[in-house]
Amino acid sequence: MKRLKLGIIGGGPGSWIGHVHRIASRFDDKYEIVAGVFSRNYKINQSFGTSIGIKKNRCYKNYKDLCYSEKKIKNGIDVVSIMTPPGSHQEIAELFIKNNIHVISDKPFAGSLPQAKKLYKTIKSNKKIVYGLTHNYSAYPMVRHAKKLVEDKKLGNIEYINVEYVQDWSNGKKVTPGSAKKIFKWKLDKKIAGVSTVLNEIGSHAYHLCNYITGLKGKSLFADIKQYSKKIKFDTNAQVFINYENGAKGLFWASTTAKGGVYGLRIRIFGSMGSLEWVQNDPNYLKYNAANGATKVLERGFNESGFSKNFSRIKYGHPEGYLSAFSNLYKEIASKINSKNSKKRFYFPTAYEGLLTARFIDGCVKSSFKKKWVAF
Ligand SMILES: NC(=O)c1ccc[n+]([C@@H]2O[C@H](COP(=O)([O-])OP(=O)(O)OC[C@H]3O[C@@H](n4cnc5c(N)ncnc54)[C@H](O)[C@@H]3O)[C@@H](O)[C@H]2O)c1
């Protein structure tokens, strides 16, 4: 398998997710980072790029410059990774897709539903490119195992899906209109953060996980979205009732103002034969409660959790987590790019999953505004 040449957009010094992508891309030696635009500021971009070993002439002024210049050179990039804020995902991804460069993008798929629809159309119109979306929680071994248990009907028919992703972005500090811009930065600005900050930033992960594990699509919803305060206006908390296509009921909560919330992503799925529970902070375990039996704690890579071994690198009993799950996505996308077998199944999140999540977010915003149930 050849090592893919990777370009990076975003993820400059001090960014949240930049180093995670860089580590994930190198974890299995499938990529080599050769070009980038790590910041809008050219000076920062050049000094950062060269500090991680990129040649000066391949630290570009902006993403357009990167795309057109890399297209012209021999051995230019095969794939680009996008880790800029949500509002720019669509326009950046589309340029690379149209230029036959594979795309890995961080979530959300796009900043809004109109952007998502446009991007989806462009992706579908170019069969030559691979597009992968880094909803990384879907790549944890025990999440993959949960998906397999649902597919194997071990839970029977899915009846209830309960997900929550609760955080506290203030870090316990008092937030005032004066300090808000410093603390939340672009997350206050809809043009950059997209249609709803809490839903695009963390709600997208939570809703995606429900679809990913159960394979079910939502049909209608009722949402109540809260703003930070009367003076600090951006979406910070969302509670949603969801009806799924098979009649299952969903309860969803995403919050960035839940004091003491520490990346608390928890999902519980109840079927006619039993239930599953997975918690991101303790990711090596999956709880399985049979309707007519005792609770089992399934451990990653151990005994009957054999399927999870396919997505794991470290022996059971040793903690494995966020970085290796993220790396699974990079590994799988590289494998798809290099694969000649069109029938092979891949597990990384797709553009279609991104579109479903954008529909959900759009529905939540409309429902909360109208105070009504909406179809989505
Ligand atoms: N998958 C995950 O677990 C996860 C976690 C955190 C963030 N994210 C996502 O990653 C994206 C970035 O979030 P973040 O928290 O790292 O943001 P951030 O503000 O910490 O970093 C953004 C970086 O992108 C750079 N940038 C912005 N616009 C650019 C442009 N047009 N060209 C080049 N560089 C540009 C900035 O200079 C900065 O270095 C968002 O979409 C966010 O939702 C995903």
C-alpha cells in the first residue's frame, strides 16, 4: 500500500483538533504530511508548517493556492484534511473534490443544511474521490462492537435511543458579555460556527452515533434550544425528542453549559431483547443488559467481543482511546482510497451520514423556533 501524500487545512498552533489529525494520520504510517495552510495568517502558517517538517514552498497562502499549486506539481497531494471551523467545510471540500483530490473532513459535514445539500451533490457527482467524515466516536472498538450486536439482532427491535453529550465550555469561570468573545471565539459567530453552535460542535457527534450504531434514521423531532444568556447569544444547550423511522423513540441532550460536564458522551440503546450502554470516558467497555438475564460488561478485544479486535491495536486490559479511534478513520479512508475492491465494507462515516446529521440540526433549529414538532 503506498503512503498517501496529505495536505492539511487548519489545525494551526493552539487549535483543539490539529494535533489529533496529525497524530491520527501518522499512527499507521499510511500518510505523509507534505503541504498545508495551517492558519489564515501566512507568517504563522509558514513558521508552524516548517516547524513540523513541511517545505517552505508547500506552506501555502490559502486553500485555493494549495489546491491549484499541488495539482500542478509532480507528486502533489492525494488527499486533503480539513479542520477549519464548520462554516468553511463546504466551500473548501468542494474545491478539492472538483479537482479530484480525496477529502477527509472534520465534523460537522457543513455549517448549515443548504451547504450540506450542495456539498453532498458535489461529492456524489465525482465517483473518483473518497470522502470521509471524522465522527471519531464511531471508530471506537466497542462502538463498532455495539453496531455489530445491533446488526446481529442481539437487541431485537430497537425501541428507545437515549444519548447525551454534556460539556462545560466556561471551565467553571464566570462568563460576562465582555469575556465571552475571548472564551468562545468563533463559536459566537454563526457565519463561522454554522447554524447552531452546540448542535454543530457536539450535537452532531451525538446524533451521528445514534444513527451509526442503530442504522436508524430520525423522522420527526421536537427541540428546545437554549441561548447562553439574553446578552450572550449563541446556542448552548439542546434537548430533543426524536421519533425514528421504525417507531423507536429518542431522547437527546447536548450541552456546553452543564457545569462539571467533562466530554460526557453516553449512549443507551434499548431493544425488545435487551439494551446496550457505552460511555466515552470509559470506552473499553460496553454494557449489555439482556431482557431476561444478568448484566454483562463486554471488554474490548476479549472473549466474545472478538469483532472489536478489528478496530483495536492494544491487548485487552490495557486502555485504548481517543487517538487510536481517530486513527482508525485515517487507516480505513487510506485503505478505501487504495482499494480495488468496490464490494469491500468500510466503517468510516460517509457524506450521507453527514447529510442526515445536517438535516437533524436544521430540524432542531426550526422546531425550537416554532415550538412545534417538525419532520426532517
Ligand atoms: N472530531 C472531534 O472530536 C473534534 C474535536 C474538536 C473540534 N472538532 C472540529 O474541528 C474543527 C476545528 O475546531 P477547533 O476546535 O480545532 O478550532 P480552533 O479554533 O481551535 O482551530 C482552528 C484552526 O484552523 C485555522 N483556520 C481557520 N480558518 C482557516 C482557513 N480558512 N485556512 C487555514 N486555516 C484556518 C485557525 O488558524 C486555527 O489554527 C471544527 O469543525 C470542530 O467542530 C472536532
